[in-house]
Amino acid sequence: MAQPALASMPIELLVHIIATYLSTEDLGALRLTSKYLEQALFDSFAREFFTKKQFMLTTPSLTTLIDIAKHPALSKSLQHVIIGLDHYQYTSNGFTTFGEAEKYYQGFADQQYLIHSGQDREMLAEALCALPNLKTIGIRDYSAVGRVREGSRWNSYGAPTVFRETGLMLPPHKTGADILAALPAKMFTLIMNALADAKKPVPEIETILRAIGSGLSDAAFYLPEYQSVKFEPVLQGLKTLLLTVNPGMAHPVLHIDNSDDVMGHRYLKQFLTRLPNLTHLRLNYQSHDRCAGKPMVEWLGDSKIFPLPKLERLDIGMTAAPPELLLRVIALHAQTLRHINLWKFGLTYPRQDITHDVDDRPHPWRSFLETLAGVPNLNLTNIMLGNTYHYDGVNPPINVQFITEAAKAVGEDTEKRLTYGHKAFDQTREYHGKMSDFLPKLIEDAFARWPVGYSHRAQRFDQNEDEDMDSDDDEDEDFED
């Protein structure tokens, strides 16, 4: 009995049984065996490999992006373009042959030419204007996991080729003395100009940076007034803005009479006021200053400015601010705000007017949640708190977690609860629905993890009031989609 030919199989079998388990190379070979198989597998192939794709600032990588944009079918599939920060370094060791070093130097020169000649902007604009279904353009300093076929990462297009030719991987993040240490800001400016040149507004721009100390400087958001007309369509069309920022990076720190930096967040604030249709804002901070985001939180809650009248979702991560400032933000946007996500967010507090726990130690998160429940016209339908903490600016930060049902079963004895270890507390709590059903439980479960035997009163008066706060920053991490 003759074996059935592949072409005679239903498309569902081809896609889900055969193509799913092939390597990328074998899948490509299968598609080339016949026109029928190429067409039959095209939709699933394009969906897997061309809906979202990462490139980098090299001529081969950007040329490939242009080729995809000009392809009659693939151009319609590409919805999410990521520009990786992979770059050639000024000093590199580890070459085993002259050919490897020569290839590396050629790539270095090419990247420098792209950046300094403006060719990168022209090539990116050429590609963007030819992508009819583009929804998101982003910047990343890492290769994302999740490539199922080989169990590997989604690298910037061209990066594996550089590795094969030179023996070195291009670092996707800033490196010490490199001039390209300011690459994130350069890339953001590049993307804004390329979108404007291409007359291609997109609903979402994302900058997701994980390297410690990275982030967009405030100057990255500078848009010259004389070019405001050019940028207007891009700004008007933006609905989602996901940012990793470091306001103290690569800009002069200016003080007046020992005040805080008077220029911090200046251009980011101006940028946000030009986004009338923004509904989702994410601010992840990468800074040695635990309170780097405080001025921004204060500004977002300023009723005289009311910068984001259509804000529906606000994510803030890896910074700290007084609870009253955060409450002002929520109260100001109560009519429109539906989602609030706080990740590695700390509440700072003075030593009075704060709810205390049973051991007479301050509990600002409980106070915050109690006040939040009473905000007039609150329309929140989703709240997420993860890896939260509070601190008074003198003593070490105190982690705030959430008691599990298993821990509650042992009663209110704190020592017994602690014996449950990781089962006793949740690092993260998230809820979708009516806040009136959830906030009372969240208030009840919020638990400050004071060290055993810790006396807040003793710490309060024993330490020098001028002592710097603990500088051991939490592990840097960003919100994940």
C-alpha cells in the first residue's frame, strides 16, 4: 500500500503535526520542496517568524528589514519591530584568526557610518513606511526567550552571523567607556525621527531595558520646537508608551540653592503633554537613586496640569514615592484609570500619620490601601502589587508581602506564619474586578516583613539622622507583557 504524500495531507496535519516539530532549517527546506507546501505552510510560517521581529543597527540587518517591508506578503505580517542595541565595541579580545578580526573591524566601521551619516534613519524610515500593519516599534537590550523550535532566544537579525564570522557576540547593552553607552537615547531619537520621516504613526512605542544602570536619559525626549509640525502626527497617534528611564544619565545635573536637580524629567514631561491620546503609560526606573521617580509621580498628580486626560493604565516600577503623591495621581485620573500596576515600588513615609501594625510599627501600605478604597469615583478594575516595600529614608527598606490562606490557618501568631517560608506569603497580588470586593482583603493580607526582633523605635533614635539610606538596590527587573 502506497504511503500518503505530504501534499495529500490536510493542512491542519501539516501545520500542527509535521511543521511544529521541525527545526527552523528543516522547516525552510520543507517549504522549498514544492509550491503547494510553500503556500500551505506560509500563513503559519509568517505568523511565527514575521509577526514580531528584532533587528539591529547594521547594514545587513536593516537591509533585511527593508526587504521584508517590500515583500508583498511578509510586509502585511510584520506588526512589531524591535531594534536591538547590539553594537560593536571599541576594544575586543578573543579573536583566533586575522579573518575574524577583519570581519569585526568591518562591522564596526559599518555601524559607525550608519550612525554618524544618518543612513540608519533613512533605512529605517524606508522600511517603516512600507509596513501597512505595523502596530509597535520598540527598543531592547536583550534577546527574548521563547523560541520554541530550538529552545533558544530571539536574537537581533544578523547577530548570530556576526558570531559565526568573528567568534564574538555583540553586547546588547552599554559597556563602560564606549561612546555607544548613550545608545538607548540615540535609538529613541532615531525611531521618533524615522516615524516622522515615514509619516507612519504607530499606537505603541516601547523601550524595555534590563541592564543595570541603563535607561533613557531625559534628553532622549527632547523634540525641537521648529520641528513640532513634523512630529505631531506621531505624537497624536501614540496610545501606549512603555519606558525604561534613568533621569540622571548623560545630562548635566543642575541645582539652585541646594535644591533637587531642577532639570530632571524636564523633557519627558514636555513629551508626555504632547500625547493627548495616551491611554497606557509605563515608567520603569533604572537609577541608583531609590526616589528617582518621585518628581514624575508628583507631576502626574498635579491637577493644574492634568497631563494625561485619557489615561487608563499606569505601570510604575523600581522607584519610590510618598503615598500621598501616588494617591493624587489615582484620584486625578479616577474617572478613566482602570489599571494600576506597581512593581518593586516603595512607599516612603514620615514618622507620623501612618497606620501601625500590632507591634506598633508603621505600615504605610495599609494606610495607602485604606485611603485608596475611599477615593471618590474610583473606577479601577485591575490592580497589581509586586515586590513592594516601604522605608523611611534612614533604616533599611522593609518588604511588604501578602499572607496566604495557608498561613492564616495557623492563626495570628507571626512566628508560626514565618515557619511556612515561601508558602506563608505571596510576593505579588493581582486582581481583576470590583475593587470593593478586593481592597478589604488586600488591606487585611498586606504584611510588613520586619526582621525578627527588629525594634522600629530603637532604630529610629539610635541611628544618625544624616546617615545615607541603604544602597543595596533591589534586583533590576521590568514589567513583562
